[in-house]
Amino acid sequence: MDEQGRAVRRGRWVGAAVAVLVVLGAVLAVPRLVADAPPAAEPGTNCVADADASLEETGADGARWVRFCPLADEGRTGRARHPQGVVTGDLAASVADSLWQTQDGRPTCAVDDVPTLRPSRLFRIEVGLADGQVAELTGDTGCSTRDVTLFSQLETTLLMEAAPEPEPGAALPAPVRCPEAFTTTETNADGASADQLVDTAESPWQSTVPLLPMPATATDVCAYRGGDRRRELLDQWQVGSPASEAIRAAATLGYRDGMADCELRPRATSYVVVLTDATGTARTLALDPTQCATLQAAVGSPAVDTYLGLAGPELVRLVEHSRP
């Protein structure tokens, strides 16, 4: 593809990213690695040991690359899941400038300031500057909607950069066969993007491997009645974009770590949700409003059933009302 073609493709993705962020408004790493070469000269997924600049102080002029990186405190839980990779060139400068502008008036939240009912996911972003410095931004999506925007701007760009050229009017994949059991293990598939889901975290709670390596282009929802292991399949439906991508994004940020005591709702509807990207890679969520809206996911490659936490009301609402 020539330079003009690449510019046109990037322009399409940037426009699409803006559209996805509007949807997200309604609603953050792999083990730490130290780059041997100067970070500005060698952009990649390896992160520096210590950032030496603040984007708020230096601005975004001369930004060469942008990427997600591990939390500085390796003991922290609540890590956001995010795509690997790095944004470079003119697109990196554009993303960095947008991140810098978002800093204006952005609140700073202490742990005690974060509302306990708002899903909180922690993230860190590095920006490589032309002079060799590395600036960083940290955020907590439970702190403010601006932190949600900070995360979503870079996440959306990385996902769309990794995705193939969209095909207008492309048909949705064949509907999945809903499992008889309430499980995440029977409805997964590996397409060309599955290698981006290999999990290198030393411990499960350190994992930041994304739920899906590219934007979700299709979602199958299986609705069940009943609780525990005795469930009856009630209904099934399938949706495309942008509803699928909104569900994937909400599942990425819209849950809290831990367990909770709550009033059981045996008559509530529970859901198996299968997210599929443009290469055919599919990963499954199990959302259970009968028991505190617990959220399980098939994570990584090969996919492993993983307890994520307690889903927030926005994710539950998106799934419940996704039927076309």
C-alpha cells in the first residue's frame, strides 16, 4: 500500500475512532520490561523503567509514539485490560495532542475519593518525545469521565490500527450455537488475531490481555432463565456494530474487582455474550444478574475461563437492551 493509501486508511480509522468514543461516553499490562535502546528511537511494546517527564508540563510537541504500559506499582490490582502495540508517526502526534488537551482541568482523585459503586480500572500511558524523554499519564476510570476518555482514545486507536480494512456491508458471521450450560468455554474461536491474546502475566491478577484484540464487529447474546447450574435458554440474538463495540468497551472498563454480598435474584435473566472481531476471533462473557452481576470471561489464547468481578449497571443495561 503506498503512502497516500496508508494516509487514507488512517483517516478512516480516526473518523471511526471519534464515532466509537461518542458511544463510549455514555458508558485500563504485560510484565514490566526495560527498553535497552533509547525509547524515542525504538518505539515498541517494551516500557521504560521510569518516565522522566510529565505530558502536562512538556506538552505533546514532537511526540513520536504512544502506548499503554504497566502500572508503576506492581502490587496494585484493578488493572485495566488493553491492547498491546504502539502508535507512531503523525497519528501518535495527533493522539498525544488529544491526551494533552484532556489534561486541562482534569481532576486528581485519591483512593478515598473514588465512588465505591463506579467501576474503577487503573491504567498508565507513555508518550515518547522527540528529545528522548518519556512522558507518562496515569488514570483511574472510577475517578472521572475524563479518565475514561483518556483510556478510550488510545485503546480505540490501537484496536483500529490492528484491524483490517473494514468492508462496507459485510455480512455478520453465522450465529453461534448457544451452550446448554452457563459457561464461557464452548463458544470461542481463534482467527488471525488470536496471537495478540497470548497472556504473559506472571499472575492472573496482573493480566492486562484484552478481551478482544480488535474492535468487535458482531455480538451473539444467549439469554437464560434460572440460577446456579439449572438454566433454561430463553432467547438468542445477534447484533453488529456499533452496538457490539459498545458492549466490548463496556466489558473492558465496566466491572469492579472482588466479590459482594447481595440479594439473590433467581428470576433475573442471565447472559452468555460472544464477541467476534473481523478476523473471526471470538471470546465469550458470562454475565449473571442473578448473583450480583458477576462477570466471567474467556481470556487469552488459549482461552481460559476467568472471573473478572462485578459488572456495573451500564454493561448490564447494554446487554439487556442490545436486541435489535
